[in-house]
Amino acid sequence: MTESIAAELATPTFLADPYPVYRRLIAQTPVFWLPHSNAPGGMWCVARYDHVTFILHQAPIFKDTSRIAPPDRLTPLDRAMLQRDPPDHTRLRRLASHAFTPRRIQSLEPHIEQMSLELLTRIRERSTADFIADYARPLPIMVIAELLGVPFEDHDRFSAWSDQIMTGSDSVLGGEEAARASQEAMASLVAYFTSLIERRRRQPRDDLISALIAARDAEDRLSEDELLGMCVLLLIAGHETTVNLIGNGLLTLLRHPDQLALLRRHSEYLTPAIEEMLRFESPVQRSTPRFAAESFEIEGQRIEAGQQISLMFGAANRDPAYFPDPDRFDVTRHPNPHVGFGSGIHYCLGAPLARIEARVAFSHILEHLPTIRLATDQPEWKPVTWLRGLRRLPVRCD
Ligand code: HEM
């Protein structure tokens, strides 16, 4: 049974439309064991919203991979806050928030607007575009690179590394070549950040890396390893996900002309529309790894201490018990308690920035591309199951 689910999750049909499978899982097999290539044996997958939020808030779980993996297999990402538990997690998150302040994020908005308008002007001049390559991919990389203080000429390399790391980390699809490319990209990124941190240590600037170097909490500060882990995490967590929100969001709007027309007439729906995009085509479909700290039972299944657990955010966001008519895209949906940014202590640190980027992107698209429409009815999805994002999105806007 679970072997057949594993096979199903790796098919092009699933990548194009995972929701019929999620619907069946929620109804029939909400907690199941999925064999896969990365963790010993496999992992428990949890599809229902109430189970996902139970595990995020109450279950005995831990994230720290150093408790189970040999030290030589740990990457800088394993040392960053997303794979740590309190009190380390609390400490790292508090130090990060000294540098990643609402003021710093707000101050990026005029730059985001300017970059967005430049990209849209080029698209308008040509009247056709691949919206991923020409807009959804460059905008977030410019934003995260500017935030971190990465020079403009390095943006393309940065974007490619981030893409390779995310694609190669899919435990369901596996693939040796992708895993190797991912490791190489990680090594390049680490070497790059090591040298950039060194430069900023000598000559601080008004950027996030300099602020992270300076961040202090009483006598506490980030170690070299923690600083590196933080930079890698911010790039990886903040880039691909935002590309996917803009790409998936635009595809969804263009596939629902009635909702697009409603949004054009009522710009006050932009905020709920973005939340609905996060729910309807969630950029992060499955959580990062969690592990049972002790054995516990859920839905009659016994999860043993040390076993890996994956939360299916994309499925939970379509759970009919929490979202009436879950397969309807409704820009006015309220309430919308989606878990697109996770929940609990690891709730997305970059959510305010991602929301600003999405608001700028969609308000500009609505205003400056009044005739935008799909140039294909079969857009190509990236071969990744834990994230959801388009490889290409051909559009016309003449
Ligand atoms: C639409 C865009 C984004 C989505 C959908 C998203 C989604 C998520 C999700 C689901 C988690 C929790 C993962 C888990 O619990 O397993 C998370 C955590 C995180 N995200 Fe985001 N994210 C986005 C953008 C960003 C941005 C722009 C940044 C920073 C520049 C960022 C930084 C982080 C960090 C640092 C964490 C770890 C927080 C912690 O462990 O306490 N994210 N994100």
C-alpha cells in the first residue's frame, strides 16, 4: 500500500495535480509510512490539518539532526535555527530577529517596487514572456541578495545554487545526480559566504550580514558556524519559496478568470488573495524533517522514538474539515488559517518579507499587465515533491 503511494508521488501526473491524491490520503490514509532514499527506512507522512497542527504544537518531537546523524554528514543548514530545538533554536531566532527587523524589511519596499517595475517594463516591450525566468525568479533573488549584501553580479550564481540545493534535497524523488549537484552547490555557497562574511567583518556595511555579525544578546553572539548556517538558511528558505509563491499565484489567478476580475475590481482583496494563493498552491508542500523524541500514537499508528515525520502542508491546506469547499480558489476566503508558512516555534521568519514581495508583485501585475494570459494550458512543474513550483510559465500580454 505505502509502496504504491511512494510510486504515485513520483509521477508527472502527481506533480501536475497532487490534490486528488491528497484528498484520498486525508479520507483514507491520513498517517502513513513512506519508504524513501534519504532517511533510514523512510518517514511517517501526516496529511490531515488537525494532525499536522497537533505535531507542530504538542507532540514529543525534535528537529536537531545532530542527535541522529554522524557529524561529518551535517551541513551548515543542520546548524541553523530550522533544524534546532530550544534553547538553541530560541537563542538563534532571537539573535536573527535583532538583525532581521521590521524596519529593515520595510525599508526594502521601495527597492522591491523599483526592481519589479524594471522587470515588468521589459516584459511589456516584448509582449511574451516566461514569467518564471523573466520575473518570478529574478525578483526574490534581487531582494534576498540585496538584504544580505550580495553584489549584483553574483545574483545568477546564487539563484542557480539555491535551485540545485532545493531540487537535490527531495527525499521522495531521490536521484544520485541531483543529490551530487546539490552537494556541490552547497560547497560553492559555503565558500562564497565564508569569504563574504570575512569581508564584512573587516568592512561592515548597512546589510544583514554585517548586522548579523554585530547582533548581540547580552553577552551572546553568533559563532562562525552559526553565522554561516544563518546566511545559507536565509538564502535557501527565502528564495525558491518566494519564486514559487509568485509563479503559482499567477498561474492560479490566470486559471480562475472570475477571481482575477474580482481582484481587478476590488484591490482590497489583494491581502486575502495572497493568503489564498499560499493555501491553494502552497510553495512548501511538505515540512522539513522532524523526529519523534519518544514513541506516540496518532490515528492508530504507532510512531517510534527516532522515526522521521513529514507534515504535508499542501494536503492540510486542502482539508475539507478546516477549509469549506477546499478545492475552490476564493480570493475573499475568510477565515483562512492555512499552514503555508508552517506554525509553532518554527513559523516562517521571513513571512512579512514574502508578503511584501507578493503584494508588490501582484499589485504591479494587475496594474501594468492588464491583458496578461496563459500561453500554454500545460505549464511545466519542477520535479520536486516537497516544494511546489513551476519551471516555466509562458504568458502573453499584448
Ligand atoms: C512565500 C515564501 C515563503 C514560504 C511559503 C515559506 C515557508 C516556510 C515554512 C513552511 C517554514 C516552516 C518549515 C517547517 O516548520 O518545517 C519556514 C521557515 C522559515 N522561513 Fe520561510 N517561507 C517563505 C519565505 C521566506 C523568506 C523570504 C525568508 C527569509 C528571507 C524565510 C526564512 C525562513 C526561516 C529563517 C525559517 C525557519 C524559522 C525557524 O526555524 O524558527 N522564509 N518558511
